[in-house]
Amino acid sequence: MTTKGLRIYEDHYKIYELSDPDTGSSIRIAPERGGMLIGWAARGRELLYLDQETFHNPKANVRGGVPVLFPISGQLTDSEYEWKGTVYRMPNHGIARNRPWQVDHADDQSVRLRLTADEETRAAFPFEFELIFTYTLRGGAVTIEQTYRNLSGSEMPVYAGFHPYFAASSKSLAYETDASRYFDYNDERDKSYDGGPLDLEPLVESVVFLGAEKREIAFTPAEQRIRMTYGDEFKYVVLWSVAGKPFVCVEPWMARTNELNRKEELVLVPPHGELNTVLTMAAED
């Protein structure tokens, strides 16, 4: 099926591709594979990294694209947390990134996806929820509008995020951010940041920027500069990579790892309420 700006095809999964010939840009979305963005090109250049083997393997976590992190970002101690007197188990980065999402609507500019709670999600996260994500391609930039809807009768804890894998020719990058500090999980130290390069190549664990007031960050992993802007809910940006792999991850998170156990800065969606926010990624010359 093909319409102007929209192409739907099969690559182990059904892929929805939006394209804009005026800007040489396109995005590719895999609803069945965690509702995630798996490709983004601008001016004819692919900007995201994607490990095809993990993408095609339904039992693997996809390494690449822009995985959706919900209801948590990061890890939990021993993969467990306690809520209202009951202990639950949850994998790293939550339950949404490996679930099949439904397509609500698709046209030549946007694709709207939906994920709802089921028996398997309730075993890890005891809430009725509905996520609605709308991916839009406009002017070469991709915007992800998000609605996190709580269909339960009690407050629903959330600290969602995204895990973008950017194709990188260098991992020693300077980041345009007003954060003046970062926490280095490799040595568990709080460090100052002056805007200079941070080299992720030798680091096993991630680092996280602290104290940013502006909800944006820019960096140049390859030929094109990337600028990400995001809602006020995303207080942190996490940086991570793997030695020898040509990518850097620059990840907006609503809270730091293990927050569902700390319970210090949880976002609480009210009963029968919703949280709305946005992430935009744009390529600059």
C-alpha cells in the first residue's frame, strides 16, 4: 500500500515509512516492534543506528532506533520494586519496548499508535493504562507527541523516556546543554561539565547530565548536527554507548535509574487522568 508520503511494506514486521522529498527526509516506524522509530533520514543521510539482527529477532531487545521506555527508564535493583505493599518484577526500561502497538491512524504526515494494558503488562505494572504516540515528519524534523493515560482508580507512577541510537563517526562529542554537572556511573562520581568533549568509547556504564534548566540538547555525532527538544517532564539526558559500535545514545528521561524504588521524583498521573508531552529531533547544517 502506498500513498503520497506514506509507504507500508514488510521487513519481518510491517513498516510505516513517511517521506518528504522536499527535504530529503524520511522516518520508519515498526508498530509491532515496540511502537518504535527504527529509521530517520535527513537530507538523504540516515541518522540512526539499527542492529538488524536484534530488530529481526523477536526475543531480543532491539539495539538501535528509538526504543520507547515506559513506565520506567533504566534499571531496578534486582529487577524488582515495591508498590502498595506488593513486590513486582520489571525488566530494564519497562514493558512497552517489546509489546506490539496498534496503528490508530496513518496519513502522509503522521502515524498514530496505541498501546493498552493486558494480562502480561499487569503482572509487572498493576495499572490500566493507554499510551498514544503520534509520530510526525515535518520540515525534516521528527516529533513524537505522547499521551500517557491512567485508566486506573489510583495514581500511576511513571518516569518514561526514549533511548535514541544515533549513528556516530566519533564518540568524543561536545554537547550543547546548560547542564553544568553530570553523574558518572562508571566511578559513581558527580563531575563538572564545561561544554567540552565527553568520550563515551572507553566507558562501560552511562553518564547523566544534571541540573539542566533548558529542555534541549545539541550535538554532532556525524555530518549533521542534531538538536533535541523535549517537554519539561524530561529532567535528565543520559549518554551511553558500547565500545567498538558506531553509535551514541542520547536519552531524555523523566527521572534517574531505579526511581521506582527511591520514590523521590516520580511523575504521578492522577486517577483517570493523563500526561501529555513531546520530543522533537531535528537535523541542522
